[in-house]
Amino acid sequence: MTVSLTLENITAHYGKTMVLEDLDLHVGEGELVSLLGSSGCGKTTTLRLVAGFLEPTSGRIRLGERDLTRLPSHARDIGLVFQTYALFPHLSVRDNVAFGLKQRGIATSDRNKRAMDMIERVGLSGFADRYPANLSGGQRQRVALARALVIDPPLLMFDEPLSNLDAKLRVEMRVEIRRLQQANGTTALYVTHDQEEAFSISDRVAIMNKGRIMQLDTPEVLYSRPANAFVADFVGFENVIEAVATGEEGGMILAEAGGAQLKLPKSHFELPAKEFLLAARADGLLVAETGEGLPATLGLRTYLGRAYQYVCETRAGNLTANGPLGAPLETGANAVLIPQPEQCCVLHREAR
Amino acid sequence: MKHRLLAWGLALPAILLVAIFLGLPVIETLLTTFADPKGAFAPYIKFFNSGFRRTVLWRTMEVAVITTVLSVLIGFVTAWVVANAPAKAKSYLIIAAVFPLLTGVVVRSFAWLVILGKNGILNSLLLALGVISEPFSMLYTQGAVIVAMVYLFVPLMILTCVGVLEGIPQDLTDAAASLGATQWGIFKQVILPMAVPGLIVGAVLVFTGSFTSYATPQLLGGERQMMMGTFLHQRAMVVFDWVGASTIAAIMVVVTLATVLLMSRLARKLNPVAG
Amino acid sequence: MKRKLHPALIAFAVLVFIFLTGPLVIIIGSSLSSSEFLEFPPQGLSLRWYENAFDISAFRRTMGTSFFLAVAGTALSMLVGVPAAYAMARYRVELPGWLGNVFVLPVLIPEIVLGFSIMKTITTGYEVPVLPSLLIGHALLVLPYCVRVTGASLNSFDFSIEEAAVSLGCPRWKAFFVVILPNIRAGLIAAFILAFITSLNDVSISLFLTGPGVSTLPIQLLAHMEQFFDPTIASVSVVLMFITVGVMAVVERTLGLTFLTK
């Protein structure tokens, strides 16, 4: 049974502070959507609203045909994986996994069989009689996953499930989560502050800020074509330069920025207006001694391993740009910053 | 809103228990002292005009202060040893401190009755050693009351101080040592300032406990060494002077609350962590 | 790394511990005496004073009362105190900060004042019988332990466990029993035991609330001491000490004793 999750015009307050403002979100059947943002952006609030731990001030939450908005949490039938795992310390792995089945009044023998099957599926056979205190972080996470999955919920939700694991295990577990979610075809909502994690496992990602969704798109689109300056900055376009289009010349757009003329291939950029913003990653501005680009005076140089990074003083402001490893340039030297189309994008000025 | 209602609902029975069976009776006791037909403060004027009553109050203060000072000193030094003792010894020492604490006041005061009595152990010992030629009663003296009270409160102080000392992070003393502080310097400049707020909390417990005690002064002080607690009981249950007893109760409440408030403020002020 | 201890400090501590345990040893010794008087060391050994203690019906009766009060008073106090502690830990935002102080009042107000006031207002004023008055007095007396000790384990409690239970289909009220209570068991036991012992040893509250036919063991001991000075008291004291030892063993088993220094 796959269903979709719909949030309509959700507004939520915490005390007197508004934490979500008129939020709309649709997660399609079998889709995994991540809510991504820094702490306080409203991503966890959204999840807690769907779980029923918070009540929205206004708006509706629907899961398939069911209206969840006023339904008590325990009747919502949602599998939830917590940041702290929230395993029951007084119950064995088996009883932890069987807990949800017990609440559903499933007979002991059937319950144990289903729990054991699920424990096996998450790769923990042999650990069924252990207690959470005797498990490693990764194992606990698997138990939490098994516990949420075994009740066969129409919706799975994850609240920063990997943030307590070390880097290597995080990668391993996120693959595992994606595998199990796709195998079951369960609709899923995933909350995280880790961009790589969100991008790697999601069908779509919603980048949130101050209680609003700034952009909801596939990771690919978010990464290459952010809709506004906030998302651009979030996905790593560190430099935002104000530019004005002045004309065209042989497949290139001519633009003026910081007193210099820039040439941007027409095939890569679709200008929103004559006056626009050019957003560039550090890799999107190549530091070179000569060439056609933004004149800059180089400041502090740092070594990144794959490149040198420079703090650059330009008439368009202070920018961060990378230069090749072969020829490090000295502080105080004059250079030009040449835009690299693949690592740049254009934004509407009002989207700042 | 729903949560707030639920929260208050859960706390309500306990609030009611305190309000009805503590708030109401204690307030009534306090009000009794102001409702005297001879004038609002008549019971207090009577109390402070009576030399005997003033002596009782003064004696109680004196006993409580001496008990507190002795308990804090003995408790802190002992706790220092306990906290720095090897793990095994430490657990036995803590048991040895906890056990008396869990034994009742009556039993522990009774022990001193056996020790200090005319035919008691101390007298037999002193006689045998030839220090004294005939037994004398050490009971019903201020000294007896103080010894028994110190006995009562030292375990409490030891446990409080061990907790305080163990709460001081090792990193801090290590840092002080790395900066060139001597052992004594570390003690004086790091450990003591950090321990003082905890010591004050412990001292308040001892002071209020001894100031309001009943069983110990009753058994070891008797009529001769009347203290506020025994005096209250005598006024209430022997003489049936409830206004007088309420006045004593009110003074005890004021002294106790004032001490707690002043000292907890002082402790907060001296707390280097809270700033 | 432990600090080096000066021998003088160690000697001092040894003396303090002799001071602490000596009197209790003396009580045990004198309870075993075969003579009519309290003496230490005892001249001859016998258990006659233990027999005597159990022969005196007042001791048997008051011990029963004391146990009843300690169990029922603590139970009553836990019944109202645990939900309050839960509410304060779970709903920190919804409840005012001063509420915690309300439940500490029974230790803040001098016990003897509380006993006197309950006698005056509740027993005499509202004519509540002696036993219920005693029960209420004891429940009040131990309330701070029930709320504070339970609260301490609830404050470190990860309430997402409760949410996990709810998300798995367990109603809130049921989650309290199947998930929260089992996981604060240590705190509950500690609270119960501290409360039980406090109640069992109480003098100042019971002092005013004992009437004809109803008394507690500590009060009976005080009364007995005023008339007799024989080893019976010592033997009753020893029985009480053994109960304490038993309780401590339970504490040690379930929690370890270090929780008392926290």
C-alpha cells in the first residue's frame, strides 16, 4: 500500500513564535523527500507536526485519503526513526522490534516471527536477545530502522537519523536506508542538516529557511540551478556578483560586472532579466595571471589539496576563488578571475 | 494549551497535598500569633521579654552554630580523605557514613545516653584510667547535646562534601598544576572556591536541622537544656499554651527560612560557575 | 590520579569513622547483655532483651503502625509525587519554575512546626482521626524525596523514547506505564527507600499526632526511655539497624551506593 503525504497551508507556532509559515508540501507515492536546512529552519517542526507531537495552528495534513490533522499520534500509523534512536532500554532487540506489533494486538508467535524476519533483514540476526546498551551505534540504528519498518507503515519518517554516527558508518547506513525504503516502496520524509546525505538518497529535497521551503526540487536541479540566492549559497555558490547584460556576441552573452567585461556562453545561461546576479562556486572563478575576467588583487592563500584557494579583492567585492596547483600566486599579486560556466549560475536580482 | 492543562492536571494532586495539609495549617499557626486579644504582637513581646525564653532561643542558636561549624570542619576534612582514598576503601567508607545516616535519630541519640551516662562507658573508662575518682554525669549539658548533634550531622556533611569534591573536574586541577600551582595553591585557589557553594548548602542543612531538632535535645539535654524544639513541644503538649507554641513555631520558621534564603543567595554569589 | 594524603589527615579520618561507628557497636554490644542494666562491654551474653522487646505489646503494636505508615505514607506520596515529577520534567515550558519549590516545602518548614500545625488544624480543628492525620503527615514529610529523586532520573530521561512508543501505536497514558516507569525504576526504588526510612525514623511529626492507642515506634522508644533504662531499647534499636542494613543491601544491589553522594 503506497500513499502520498500532503501538507496544505500549514502554519505552526511555538508559544508566540511562528515556526512554520503557510507551508505546502507534497510527497508522492513511494517517494523519498528530504527536508534540508540549518537548525531552527522548521524541518524538525514539520516532521513533528506530521507525527502528531505538535499541532498546527492552521492547515491540513493528509496521508492518502486519511486526514491526520486532528488524529492522535498513536493512531497515525507512521514509522519514525529518531536522532537518538530512542530504543527502549529495558527491552531486548526482539522486543523493541515487536513493540509496534504488540500495540496492534498481533499474537505472540506471529509477532516474534515477523520481528525476527525484520531483524534478519537489517542484518542483525544473532543480536535479537541483546539489550540496546550492548549494541554499537550502527547496530542501534539498524534496530531503530527495523522497529519502524516492521509495522509496515504507509509513511516512514527520519529525524536526522545518522547524525550520531561516525562518517564511514553514515555513508553505509544511508545506503541501507535507501535500499530498504525502495524495496518496500514506502513513502518517506527525511530530515537532515547534511547536504551530501540529503542529496545522495532523496528523490527530491526541500531546502528550508525560517519556516519556509525555499526550493523543492531534485538534487540535480538544486545543485546546478538554485532558484534564489539563499539556495545558491546553501549548495555552495559562495560568490554572488551583481552584473548587467550589455549585449551578445557569437553565442556569448556580454555582461559587465565590477568594472570588467565578462563573456558567458549562451548555451549555459538563461538570463532572467538584463540586470542579474552571477553566482559562482570557488571553483567557478579560476584564478589566472592573465585572461578575460574580473581583475582582482590576491589576498590570503590556503591549500585545499586539489587546488589553492584565494581570498580576492575585486571591485565587485571580496570573492573566494580557486587557482591551479601548478603555479601558486603570491599575496598582493594582480590576477583575473575567469568564470567557469559549469560552476556558475544566474539568478534574478530580486531573488537575493 | 492541551499540554499545559495536562501538565497542571498531573501536578495538581501533589500541589493540593502540600497546599491543604502544609500550607493551610502552617499559615493558621502563623496567623494565631497575630490574633492575640492583647494586641497583634503581644505573643512576641511576651517571648522576648521573658529571660527564660530568650535563653532558650539563644541556647538553640549557640548549639546550632557550634554544631554547624564542627560538622562542616570534620565533614570536609574527612570527605577529603574519602574522596582521595583508593576505590575499594572509599566504598567502605561511604557505607560507614551512610549507615548512621539511615539509622534513626532516636537510636543514635540513645547511643550517647549509654556512653555519657553516670554508669556509662566514658565514666567507666575514665575511672579505670584513674583520670577521675568518682563518676559524674555528663548528661543534660550543652556539651552532651552538641556531641550528639555533631554525631548526627557529620555523616550528612561527609556525603555532601564527597559529592562536591568529586564534582570538581580533574581537568581544572590539572590545568592549575600545569600553570605552576603548588598542591596547597591548587587547594586554596581552585578546590576551595569551587567547593564553597556546596559547603554552604550542606551547612544550611546542618544549621536548620539542629536548630529545629527535638529528639536529641530531649534525650541528652532534658529540661535543663531546653531548646526551641523541646520548648515548642512542652508548650503545646504539656502546658497546652497553643499561642505560645505557635509563637515558637513562627520564630523557628522565620529563622529557618531566613537562613535558607540568605545562604542560598550567598552560595549563588560565591559560585564561580554561575558567575 | 588521586592526591597523596598526609598521615595526619588519615589518622583524623580514622578517628572520625571510629566516632561514627563506635556508638552503634556499643548499642549492639549492650543489647546482648545478660544483666539488668545497660552496660558495655556486656558481662554475659544473652538474647533475653530481644525476647523482652517482643513481649512488650506496645513495641509490637507501634512497630506495626510505623511499618504501615512508612509503606502507606510513601505509597500515597509516590502516587501524587511521581506524576508531578513527570509533569515537571516533561513540560518544562508549560509549568512555572517555582513549582519545584512547592514540593520542597516539607523539608523547608521545620518538621516539628509541621507536626504541631497539622495536629492543631487538621486533627483538632477538622477532627480528622489520629491515624489518617499521621498518614497525611508522613506522606507530606516524604514528598520531597519522592518528587526530587524521581525527578532526578526523569530529568536525564530521553523523552523521544516516549514519542517512539506513541509513534508505534501506543497511547500516551499507556506509554507512561510500559515505557517510562520501567526505565526510571532505579529512581523509583531509591525514592521509595529514602522515603520509607525517613518515615520509619520520624519523630517530630508523629510526636504531636500520637494519641491513645496509636503511636509510632520511635515515639514509643522515647516514652520507654523516660521510664526504663534497660537493654530493651538497645535490642529494639538493633532490630531497626538490621532493617536499615537490609534496605542498604537492596540499594547497593539495585543502584550502588554512590547515588547518595550525588
